[in-house]
Amino acid sequence: MATESISSVHRKTTLSDIATGCGVSRATVSLVLRGSPLVNKLTRAKVEKELRRQNYVYNRAAANLRRRSSSSIALILNDLANPFFAEFASGVDERLGEAGYVTLLGSTGESIEREQAVLRSLIEHGPAGIILSPAEGSDVSHVLAAVGGQTPLLLFNREVGGNAPKAAHWDRLMLDNQRGARLATEHLIALGHRHIAFFGGHRDSSSCRERFAGYTEAMRAAGLLIKPHWRVECAPNRVDAVVQCPALFARSPAPTAAVCYNDAVALGLMLGLCQRGMQPGHDFALTGFDNIAEAALGVPPLTTLAVAPRERGRQAAELILQRLHEPLSAPRYIIAPVQLMVRASSYTLPTT
Amino acid sequence: MATESISSVHRKTTLSDIATGCGVSRATVSLVLRGSPLVNKLTRAKVEKELRRQNYVYNRAAANLRRRSSSSIALILNDLANPFFAEFASGVDERLGEAGYVTLLGSTGESIEREQAVLRSLIEHGPAGIILSPAEGSDVSHVLAAVGGQTPLLLFNREVGGNAPKAAHWDRLMLDNQRGARLATEHLIALGHRHIAFFGGHRDSSSCRERFAGYTEAMRAAGLLIKPHWRVECAPNRVDAVVQCPALFARSPAPTAAVCYNDAVALGLMLGLCQRGMQPGHDFALTGFDNIAEAALGVPPLTTLAVAPRERGRQAAELILQRLHEPLSAPRYIIAPVQLMVRASSYTLPTT
DNA sequence: TCTGCTGATTGGAACGATCCAAATGTAACC
DNA sequence: GGTTACATTTGGATCGTTCCAATCAGCAGA
């Protein structure tokens, strides 16, 4: 026993070590490992004892090489540090783990160059599939060049630019951005607001475009006009939202409510309003998007749209697993529903 | 060209395909791939052209098998959904990517059983090293049993239970919890506070014990007594902190300030104080720990301890890379410094 | 004894790369 | 021409597993 632990410092024990160790062939040991019903009970017991004795660890890479299969799935995110994606990743990993897959992680930090590099690096490890939340401005042809048409790919959260050639029949899982923003806008309209702004986000982001579309849809349906200065762009974070807040009130008529691009922006806007002496939820109503943890606990609590990122993660994993199971079925395009969470930031009627 | 893209649907192109495709041996192609100076310029050009033509992708798994090396590192976290760890993971992945490694992700969700399963699963993929932030209550012998003494392991953030045998000479990267809490406490004392509570966290968590130790250290050094009811335990989240808030004021003398286990708890306590009609930062001072994004932007902004999780991630990656480079050097034990960020939640003197 | 059959086991060739020793071609020198 | 030196190239074994066809032992039936 002592001998084993010393020798094991030098070289990992392999199938053959076990085989010679208990006087059977490699093939038999392999069968035991995979729980084949072909092997005799007694030999199975003998082999398993030896496996424990030498404390053998399976070399999945070698097995995958021979079987021309893979047991990993690549998860590439544009911003892992963002809690939304962190929770998503957590869900993905959870579901993949259940299915016996391992997650290859890659974070691109919104850089297209890094996305290329990460894709190229991960693809060399031969993942069975890829879940990709593309960086802003990512392009079909670039992604396709890096991954090649072989590996199944699931696009999450964002579309990629460039008109997709038929070759790329990727699955897609998106959030219902447009409907979400429409719901929020309708909610504000129902409360009596007429001057409603759309605050935050960048025009070149697809999710922002979709949310803006939902907002305009609701406004148009209610017969409300949108003043140009009610569309204020800013980076999707708190700090920039605070800075851009005054732009909302630069011209009249000033809005009495705002649909914000996401929660971070909404929380920033709240802060900006406070700095102007206004009281969010009282003399100005606003909504967010994402339902991050702090949305429910702020003062006032923020009305927002829940997207259930962990569930989306599990769903993404599920979709890619299905794809592996049926490689030839038609590509799927799923728009995950979002849910309006009404809270105090939009309770009160405007004091116009 | 069309032929290639069709045939490539069936089977990945390999070294031999390239070799026969341009009339050289596999060995030569291999040399080209690895940029060896041995090959002639002309043959290199010829081979590279063929590589592009067949758009070959390197099979790193096969190479690793032969070279008995690995190009991946496992990252196992007790709670990926936590922004602190998400940012840490982001830093790890960033640094590992630079070094040409790929990150194998595993999230345990604070479950020891899952930790075992995840470790066992990931180790089969033969990572070159492991970065582990253990689940609460994780044990040396369990971890050791799962990973075997072979693979270098870096312990992050938490110690594991059980007295470590000499066999496990793991590197460790910890946060300076004790000093952090001591700094916060000293800061409150310097502001004039005498009745200071320690709020939140669980006694069985090692980081909580360390922070509590820093608090008592500072109190003792200042000659201040600690009343038993100033130590209030609660789960490390906002919701439970709100619930437990009244316990602080159940008996007199009531504290005028509190050192909180972390930011989440501190933000919850703020909320709880507001519900009691108190004004955090004005008639009660408090500090957090972690410096999460919302700490700076709350009302009032929260005094807390910055731990720079992304930097810690890069550092962890760096440490494990160094370990791979020098497998035999003495195990390292690094305690990362934390930095006190003084903000409005602790500006004012108590109104006693 | 021979044949057929079932249940267990096995040797050897893969998988796609790398390593190594040996072979090849070319130029240079005596 | 023969020897040496150098720059390139290469066949075959190998990493640790799985696949496949072949083998083997044991037993029943003729």
C-alpha cells in the first residue's frame, strides 16, 4: 500500500496497471469501468478492489479521443463579472454537471478580439457544444470562422451582426426584451403617466433596440407622442446613469416617468433624481429590467422585469444537450418570457 | 474547396490529412504547428497553406495525451452566483487565458456532496492544477481523497476543516479578514464610538470567526468591553439581516455602531434601522466588508473593506501557474491585504 | 467424441497528436 | 572520391483508452 502511494507520485496509474495488478486484460478492466453487464461478478469485484487499492482515476481525455466524443461544453460570456451572467453561468454549470458534462469557461469582457481568441482556444479542446453570449458588435462570419460549422452552438441573449448564411443554423435563446419593455411602459401608462422617457443603454446594442421598440410600441398604441429628448443614452451602469440624469429635464415638457434600460441604470437614475431633490416613486416613476438582487431591497423598491437568469442557464444547457442528442433537428429559436414585478418605484400616480 | 467543406462535415481534418494533402510526413506538419525552427521556409509555407485550405483545428486533447501534459485548470467555487466570486472567476479566467490555459468551471453551491462530485468529475479531465474555494464545512481528507496528492491545488478564501496531514502541501490565498475587521472597528472607535456591535455571519464560518477576532482584538486593545447581546448572528444576506436587526436593541446598553460581517448584511441592517426610524450614518454608524458595487452608491454610501476580487482572481491564477512551473518549491501562504474605504455610513460622530 | 452455444475474456488495431532515433539530401573540405 | 558536417525530413513507437473480431471454457445435446 505504501509502495503504491510512493510510486503514484511518479506516474498516474492507468488501465494497464490495474490489469496487470489483478491478472486480467485491459479490455476487461475497461468493461468494468463502464459497468458493462458482460463481466463476471467475481472478476468485477476483483478489479474494483484493485481500482481502489491503486486509487485509479479515469482518463477521460484518452477515452474521448478513442471514442471521438467529448464530455465538455464551452460557455463563453461577454461579461462574467455581471451578476446576471454569473447567475446564468451557475445555472448552466448546474445542469451540465447533472448530465455528466463539464463546463469550459471563457469570458470575453465585451471585446471582439478576445472573443475570437477565446473561441479559437476553446474549440481546440473539442467541446461537444458551445453556449455563446456574444460580445457587442460580434459578427456571424467571425464566429463561424473561429468555430467552424461543426460544433453545435447556442446563441444566448444577443443576436450577432451580419446576415446569417444558411450554413449557420444555430439555436437561439433570447429574452423577450420587447414585450418586457412594452409591459413596463403600459404599466406606467395605466398609472396615468403621459410623458414617459426611455432612459439608458446604447443604440448599437440589440437588447437595447428591442427594449426601445417595446417602449415605442406601447406609446404608439396609447396614442402618445415621444419627444426626442426623452430618449437619453448612457452606458449600462449606475455611474453613467447618474451623470446623464439631468439630460431628461433639459427641455420641456419634462417626463414624469422613465422606462430604464436595466436595473443598474434605474438605480443610478434614482440617485440622480435624489440629487435633484426629487423623490423616486413619489414625484417620478421608473422601471428597470433584470430584477437584480438589490432591486427588491432599494428605497423605494424597484419595479422591474424578472428574467430568472439561473433558470435561463439551465434552459440553455438543456437546449444544447437536446441538440447533441438530435443533431439534425431544425434549429430552435426560443424567446424566454419575462415577468413584470410591480414595486413601489412605480406605485404612485404622477403629481402633475 | 467545395469538396473540403463537404467532406469536413463528416470527419474533422487531422494532421495526416494535411500531411498527405501536401506530400510531407505527419512529423513535419507537427513541427510546423508548433513553430519549430527546424522546418524549411518553403515547406512551412506549403504546409500552412494546406492548413488554411482544409481549415484544420488543432486537437489539444490528443496532444496532451501524448505529451502527458495538460492545458486546463479547474476552478471550483462554493457560490458562483455571488458577485464576489463571479468577479474572482473573471480575473482567474483572464489570467489563465493569457497563459494559454483554459478554465474548467465547477460550482458547488455550498454543498459538500456536490463539491466531492465536482472534484471527482473535473479531476478526470486531468487539469494541470486546481483552484478551490471550498464549501462551508469541507474537509481535508475528503478533498484529498477526491483529487489525490498529484494535482497542485490552491485553496482560496477559506481554510478546510480537519488537521492537514503533511501530505497535503497546498498553496493558500486568503483574505486578511482579521485585520480588515480590526481596521473597521478601530475606525469606529476613533470616531468616538464605545458601544460597538458585531453583526451578522455564522459562527461556523471561518471567515466570520476571523473577522470577529479582528473586532474583539480592536475592542480589547481600546479597553472596551463587549456585551454578549452585541454579537448577533444571521445568514450572510440582506433579508435575514433585516429580520435580525431588532436583536441589537433588545437590551441596553444598545450599540451606537456595528461592524457587519459583510456588505449584504450591512445593507440589510441599514434597511432594518430605517424601519425603526433610525438614520444610518447619522444616529448609527456601520461598516461592511467586500466593497460590492452597490456599497458606494447606497444612501448613505457604505464604509467597507475593499478586497479587489478580480485582482485576487488574477493572483490566484498567477500562483497556480507559478506552482506548475516550480512543483517542488515550498507551499505558499498568502494573506491578501484589504483596504478600508471610508464613506458616509460612518462619517458622523454618535449623538450619545 | 464432436458440434453448437452461451457467457467471459482477450489481443491488437485504432483515435490524433508527439517524440526519438535514424535517414536523407546537400554542401564543404581535404 | 570519400569523409564530415549540417539542415531537413521521416517512420514507427507511444500516450491511455475503446472497439472489434477472435478466442476460450464449460456445458448440453446428438
